Amino acid sequence: MAVAKQGVCRKIDENGKGWVEGVSFDNVLPLEEIKFDPNTKKILQRVVDAPTRIRPVCPYFSQCGSCQFLHWEYDAQLEWKTDQVRHHFKSITKIPVKDCLGTDRQFGYRSKNILTFKADGKNAIAGYYAAGTHALFDVKSCDVTHPKAIEIFTTLKQLVNSFRVEIYDENRKKGLLRHALIRVAESTGEILVVLVVAHSDFKGRKNFVASLIKRHPEITSVIENTNSRSTSIVLGNQERTLYGKGYIVDRLGDYTFKISARSFYQVHPTQTEILYQNALDAAQLRKTDVLLDAYSGVGTIGIYASKRVKEVICVESNPDATEDARNNGKHNQVSNARFICADASQWLLDTSTSSAKIDVVVMDPPREGSDKNFLFALRKLRPRTIVYISCNPETQARDVKELLTIYDIQSIQPVDMFPQTSHIECIVLLQRR
Ligand code: SAH
């Protein structure tokens, strides 16, 4: 038998794991001392607790893995997030990283969530996969998810069982119901439920939806999404509206936004406005500016900024999101915005060879960051200001480094969009020299 090892946690990595003597652990905090088995990598005893440790409220904390920090005081989470950003930027700038902007709304914020169904004997369960596994566990509560969504998930499970809806079996690739996605637009009270099915032969759909609406008249739309592929991607390409208008509308500041099932939309209702306001204030927009909103989703940032500039160009590769963005422009009577469905890099490359002028770029790419072509075209177009918003400071720092040949970093501002988790959002302001 291996001799137990003992050590102090010096670091929490980007996945929220604590490192002790070269081994990573869940549920260990900085300066905590633990005894562990070096073979099984299991914690045998926590010898010294961190003063910032708290008791997690969620019963699934030890298995779930979606919220890495439920056992950590919120202020300490924020400090860690600021530190992570510092770590990624320290080799490229001396500009101090500002403190991560936190929120009072640390729970019940997630406006979108997805549960996966699985047959469990005669009944269905619906939940998440345990961290690092493909084992699904039933979820009855989720502290970060909007409470209304949890109520509806609970009803859905009951109805699935009482209607004997056939659950999809991943191994046999047979059955019907795979997932449910719920989106809540808190500002308007609209709620979208998406039932993801493996084929379009959902016989009892009419009665099922009628019962759901009877139990939750607050639901404004129900969509059936067909996904017959056996990948981990939740939504398929085929959609049919079973109830309501098929999308929801949310309000941000003076604007309303149409959000359909497959479009990206920020999940923290109050922090979204903080993020956008900070990003746009940093940009110091002028009435004469042409603003590019690259990776624009449903056009939120561009539309939000439209009053402050001469012209807005939103570029987004997802056709559904672009269509939403276009409608959002019309609907909000924004007459100075164009919405382009294209790969942002290709579009920017093409634009950089034309005589077009862009004064300010707000870019908000996915986790993988931007790419060489986009950054090359940016350096060629030389906008006065670039505001880079990212949910991954590592790829953000990598990309920003490429721009430092002609840009200076003016500020680095992390914003907490995902309390209780190790996810970090960050705004970097760059000014042309
Ligand atoms: N700025 C928006 C969306 C950010 S999420 C908001 O705050 O809501 C990133 C967006 O980039 C997604 O909508 C995704 O569909 C889009 N995207 C991903 N790769 C892209 C590419 N190569 N070109 C253009 N858009 C892309």
C-alpha cells in the first residue's frame, strides 16, 4: 500500500482544480492542507481548511462538476478570476488588471439550461452528466439556474412519465426524447421550452404540450427540435413550433431582442448589461464612427451601441442568429446597422482589401478565440480602437499579443458572468499607437 502524502494547495487551475504536490483535486482550495493517496489520487483527510471555505448549498456538488466553486466564498472566487487574467497577461503587458466586477446575483441567474433525459427502469430521469463521465444523474434542483426553469423541468419530468413518452437510448440509438432546453427572458417574463427529439414521430405531442401549458401558463413558446445525430451536440437543425411564436424576446437597456432556440445569448441577465456598458464605455465611441461588431450573435452589442455611432456592421456566422439580429435591428428601429452572415475572418480579410474604413471593432469570439486571418486583417484595417471581449483569457491574451505591434493595451477588465464556476469573462481595450 502506498504511503499517504500530505501537502498544501498552492494553485487553482483554469478548470477549478486545486494542485497539491503535482496532483490535481476537485474541492481543494488555496492554502488548504490535505492528506491524499498518491495512487488513487483520493483525498484522505483535509488537515487544514481554507478560511474562505464554505459549505456548498447544492446536493450534487461532489458529482456534478458544472459549478466548481460552490465551496468557496464569492469574494475569493472573484479574486481568483482577477488573478487568472493577471497570469495570462503578465508576459505581454505591465498594465494592471482591474478587479473582476462581481454581482449580488450569485445564484439562480442562469437564464438558459439543458437537461438530458434517460430511462431509469419504467421512469425517466433528467439531469446532467457527472463530471468527466457519461453517467447521467437526476437533477431536482440547480442553484445557479433560474428557479422558474427548475420548476418547469420538474413538471416536464412528471409529464414525460405520465404520458409515457419514450426516452431516447444512446446505446441502441432508439427512442424519442433526448433533452429539454429552457430559456427564460426575465425582463419580459417570456419563456421558451425546446424539446429535443431523435425523430419527428412524436405522437402525443399535442396533448403533451397542452398539459405543459396548463401547468405553466407562463410558458410563451414550445419548440420541437429534431436531432437524429449521435454526437454530443444537443440541438439538431430541424425545428417546428408547437406553441407560441417560436422564440422569446428579452429587454436590455432601451432595446428588445428576439432570441431563438439556436442563437447564442448571454446567460446572466444583470451582468450582461454591466458587460456591454463597460465594453462600450471603454470604446469611447464617436458620432462619426463606423463600428464593427464581430462575432455578433443576435446583434446585441451592435444594436446597443447604434445610437452612439454613424454606422454599425454586425458579422456573425450562425444564420439563425444573423436572422434574429436582422429582426432585432428592424424591431428596434435601428436604421444605421447592417447584419452580415459570414465567417468573421473571411469577411474582414475581404474588407481589408477594399477601401472600407472601420473606426472601432468590438470582437467577442467563442472560447477558441479569433484566428490569424482575422488578426492579420485587423492590423491591415487599423481601427482606432479594438474592444476584445472573451470568455477565455488564455486565447484572448494569445490574440492580443498579435496586435501589440501597432496597438497598446489601455485596460483589462474581468467581469463575472458565471458566479460559482471557474468561467471568466474579460474585456481588453486596445488603442492604436
Ligand atoms: N457578442 C454576442 C455573441 C458572442 S458569442 C453576445 O454578446 O451575445 C460568439 C458568437 O460568435 C456566436 O454567436 C457564434 O455563432 C459566433 N461565431 C463563431 N465562430 C464565428 C466565425 N468564425 N465568424 C463569425 N461568427 C462566429
